[in-house]
Amino acid sequence: MTVTDPGIDTLAPVEGLSVSLTDGVLSVTIDRPDSLNSVTTPVLAGIADAMENAARDPRVKVVRLGGAGRGFSSGAGISAEDAADGVPTEIIVEANRAIRAIAALPRPVVAVVQGPAAGVGVSLALACDLVLASDKAFFMLAFTKIGLMPDGGASALVAAAIGRIRAMRMALLAERLPAVDALAWGLISAVYPAEEFDAEVDKVLAQVMAGPAVAFAKTKHAINAATLTELDGALDREYVGQSILLAANDFREGTKAFQERRDPAFTDA
């Protein structure tokens, strides 16, 4: 993690995460482009730390959460070897802490999604207050393809945005949802042409920066309190369910099949 402002020098360096504070904008960028910004336990912990720190720093007016390169985040970086050895549940704990910190932050958080957002990457984006996407972006809850269930609060965040039936479709069928369709469904805030994306994001950030910070904080709190009443419960349920699934044979088969580019042979074991 690179820190470019002394006001956030209490944040511990994290490989694969870049944090900078410039003119009131705290940029938190997952910087693992070779894996489409897959997240590790330390990266998720670093995101949570940055959000918690921002809540205590009056200089932060808005947070920009994004990914380096051509993607937002491909989700948790779990290989077939990791699955065979057993995946520690700490990654779920830190993902949940990051989601809670984004939702609780009394500043607007803007997700900048220029490409794929998959798995817990979808959760990170939807925990934000504004989700801006390029027309090249897509959203995908790919968990069931490898024998897992949505986590990071996705069972609450997705359903709160688009309703139960569409959330079930995303979660059970694990289809790619293009950004244009995600906007039509109400999953995200706006879609812009890829060639105009950066400029449009800057416009939105400037608009938020110029707005009433206290009014924004109270608005965010009120809307989240009214619509995300099940977020804490969802995080707890997902932790229990995912902990069981991570130890199951189907998860090991699912990750191996994904690596070998074949259909998995699930046995419900």
C-alpha cells in the first residue's frame, strides 16, 4: 500500500492495496491487476482499516473505491490448492468488517467499476452509496459455480437493490449481468461509455465534494437504516453457511473444475 498523505500514515502498508488522500478524496484502490484485483485477507483488512480511519478523519469528504487495470474485483483469490488445503474463515471475517465499515462511514463512498465485479467484489461495490460503471463492466455472483454461497452481505445488498426474484437469479444461476442491465434492474447508479468514464467519475466526485457533508451523512444513515435492516443478520448467516461450504467436497471439486475449465461434478458432500 502506498500512502501519499501524512494524515493517513497510521494505516499499515498492505501489499495489493493503494490508499491516497488528495483534496478531500480518499482513493482506496485494489491493486492486483494480474488477477483482476482478486482480494486476499490482508487486502480486505486494509480496506476495512481505510474506511474506519476515514470515519475519524475530518479531511475526508468522499471515498473512491476502485480497482487497478481493467477490473474492479474478481472476488476472493482462492485457488484449487487453497481449497484442497482448507480456506481459513478469516477472509470472511475481514470481508464482513470491510462491508460494515463502508456502510457505517459517515461520508459518501463511490464505487468505480470499470470492468468485472464478481463474487465479494459485487458486495464491496454494492455496499457503497453510489455505484458508477463503465459500459464494459459486468456484475456476477459466481459463488454457486464452485459450490459456495454469496457472502460479504450480498444476500442482503443485492436483494435490497433489485428484489428477491432477481437476486435469486443472480445468486443461483451465476450469470454475468452487463452494466446496462444492472442499471435497468436498479443494481447500480449510473453507466457511462468507457471512453468517457474517468471524466464522468470526476464530475460525480466533484459534485459530492461540493455538497453538504452533514446532510449527506444523515441521509446515508437514514436510507441505510431503512433499507439494510438485514445486513448484519445476512453477514452472520453467510458466515455460518460459507464456513460449512468451504469445508465441503463440493467446494474442492468446484475450484478444481474451474481451474481445469470443465463442468463440476457436485455430490452434495
